[in-house]
Amino acid sequence: MPTVIAAADSAKTNNFLIPNGTFIAELITFLVILAILGKYVVPFVNKSLASRQEAIRQQFQEAEEARARLQAAEAEYRDQIATARADAAREREEAREQGAQILADLKAQAQVESERIIKAAHQQIEAERSRTVAALRAEVGTLAIELAAKVVGETLTDDARQHRVVERFLAEVESRSGEGIAAEQARS
């Protein structure tokens, strides 16, 4: 029976609701470790976390600033593109106007040159006509005098008489040719 009494005593002391010495020692050790962690480790971890949070906050701030700079650069780029397009359109329009002006100037110069050439040609034609008429008058005059001499039967040696006969003959020829030209123009 002594074993039964010893077992009953030990069962009394092993009650889990009543703390024993081991539990108290573990509790004191836990509290000491908790105090050491709270005093030395937690501030270090909090400090590391705070620096990490600050670094993340700075990265977000830098990202925001970079995004703002990017948007500003994009806006500036768009403005420059719009300005360049407007400048190009203005330069194209100026070039088109200059081209039209140059074309008009060249046309005017060509017209003036054409008129000058036509005027020179008319003058040359008129000079040739005058020379031809003078040559024909002389030749027709000689022929008319020879013909008149043959018809009349006497020589026309008097220069004044020859000149009057030639002028009268040419006047008749010119009036007949003028009537012929007028008749052709009336028919047209």
C-alpha cells in the first residue's frame, strides 16, 4: 500500500491546474526573452521596417515624378510635332505661292519675249516687203516702159514721162489687187 499512497500524493502534485516549479521557471525565462526581444530586437526590426518603408515611399515618389516628367515630355513632344506640322504646312503653302508667282513671272516674260519676237518679225517682214516692193517697182517700171514703148512705138527716154507712166501703172495694179483682196475677204 505504500505505493498506492505515494501514487495518490504524486497525483495530487501533478494537477495541471496548479502551477509547479518548472512552469514558473519557463514563464520567467519566456518573460526575460520577451523583454530582451522587446528592448533590442524589436527596435532594430522596427528601424529596418521604417527604413524599408521610407525607401519604398521614395521610390513611389520618384516614380510619380518620373511619370509627371514623362507626361510633360509627351506634351512637349506633341506640341513640337504640331508646331513642326504647322511650319511644314506653312512652308508648303509659301513654296506653292512662290511657284505660282514664278510661273506667272515666267509666263509674263514669255509673253513679253513673244511680243518682242513677233514685233521684230513684223518689222523684218515689213522691211522685206518694202525692199521687195521697191525691187518690183523698179522691175515692173522697166517692163512697163518696154511694153509701152512697144505698144506706142516710140521710146520713152524722158525720165519724168517714164516715172509718170510707171506710177500710173502701179497705182492701177495696186487698186486691182486691193479690190481682189477685199473680194476674197468678203467671200470668207
